[in-house]
Amino acid sequence: MGSGKKAKNVGRSAKGKAKEVTGRVLGNESLEAKGRAEQMKGDAKQAVEKGKDTFKH
């Protein structure tokens, strides 16, 4: 997997986690939900990239 894509996906997951925690602390359900969604998107893209690597070998 390209290291740039991997870093971007990990960054997206981390950013989503930060939003989720901030939303929870502030009591902002919308921000918390957006954070969870962003985390899931990053995790899904990471899984796709791993799948591509599996089939390359």
C-alpha cells in the first residue's frame, strides 16, 4: 500500500476520534456522530488498501 494513502487514512481515523471525543465532552451529539463517521470512513479505506495489497502478491 502506498505510504501516503496509509498515512492519510490513519490521519482521518485519528481526526475522527478527536471529533468524537470533543463532541462527547461538549455534549454535542452532531459532532460526536460526525467523528464516528469519519473514523469509519478512514477504517474502511484502510481495509480496501489492505485488500489491494493482498491481491498484488
